Amino acid sequence: MPSRSRNIYIKIGNSQLALLKASKKVIELPVKDISKSALSGHLRSGDRLWVASVVPKASSRLRRNSKSLSCEFKEIRASQLSIQAAYPKTLGLDRTLNIYSCCKFLQVRRPFVIIDMGSAITVDFVQQNGKHLGGWICAGPRLALEALHQKTALLPLVKMGHVQQKKKFGRTTKDCLEIGQIQTLYGLCQRAEEVGLRVLKKKPKIVLTGGWSAYVQLPRIIKMKHLALQGMKYFVEHSGVIS
């Protein structure tokens, strides 16, 4: 008897591919290694892949490899999500999905600021009615640390995860570099809340997502590492796109 087709949700970011099977744990793979062999342990013939990507080359590679595994490839596009974007023609799919996920999946019923802490950090300000006002983009910790190493004479290349997050300052150059990135994340959250209060006319809900959000511990926020994946799942299950 043939196996039943499964819906698999895949988000391709700049450094990682995140894969969600139904309600199971999210699987993360390096974007540079989405080969047929890497995927074969997670996919099976007949799977329907719902894909959202900000890396076109990786998306094309996934499409080819999924076809060789006899999987159906379905790409989610920003135009399907009906978001009131500030600049819809060029707003990234990842940011569009984040806004959709907050409005539809989390059902945030107040103004909100969503901060996606990935390779790049994006900040988006959204009114209570779901209208997107705009946002910010800046380098994430890994990119910032790489730039500091490459563009200075003596600063070492540091990987995050070596210091206790409760430390307020470092006593070595390496600790100072890492703690500097952690404190930058906190400062970004604080500034986003301040600006959000001013432009949204009401204290906004802060929503954190992305891998680096694990470094931020704040009260009264919503934090979900793979929010966009959950939003994709919600979209597929509630929008009528499944034939």
C-alpha cells in the first residue's frame, strides 16, 4: 500500500535550512550542504515540500534534489500572503512571513515589533491592523564578528557560545567581543521598543525569532526561534492551497 503524502515545510535562510515535519522537532541543515544524500534521510517519495527561500541558488538546488527523490516542490511566494507591506515589491519573503505569522498564527492583537536575529538582523514595525510601516536591517553577531576580524589588525575571530550570558563585561579580548554582540542584541531590542512606542502610538509587543534570539532573555516578550516555519504551516493548512 503506498505511503500517504506528507506536507514538509522548509525555510531556506542565508546560512541554514530549517525543515519541519508536521508537528515534530525542526531539523536544521547547512545551506551549503543540501545535497540529495543530506536530504534523503529526512524525505521520502511522495512528500510535498512547501518551500520559502531567500537564497535563489539554494532553492534551485533543493528543487533539483527533491525531484530526484520523487518529492513535489511547492514554493511559497510573498504575494500569496496578503500582507500590507511598506514596500511589497522588494520586502524579503522572510520578513513577509514573519509579519504574516504574527498576524495569523500568533494572532497578535496589538502593535508589534518583530526582530529576526539571523545572519542579518531585521526589525519590522507593524500597526495593530497589520499594516507594516518599515524597519531596519543590520549585521547579525556572526557577520559582525567576521567583519571585526577581517577589517582590523589584531582582533581575533571569535565564535559565539564561549562566555556565560549573564556576564556584563569581559576580561579578555575574546570575551569582550562576544559580550559586545550579546549586549548589542539587548540594545537593539530596547531601541526597537522605544521607537515602536513613538511611531505606533502604543507600547508594542516585542516578538523575537531566529537563532540568535536564544541569547536574549527579556520579560513580556514572545520568542519563537522558527516562527516563520509555523506561519508557513498555518498558511498551507488554512489558505486552501492544498488541492
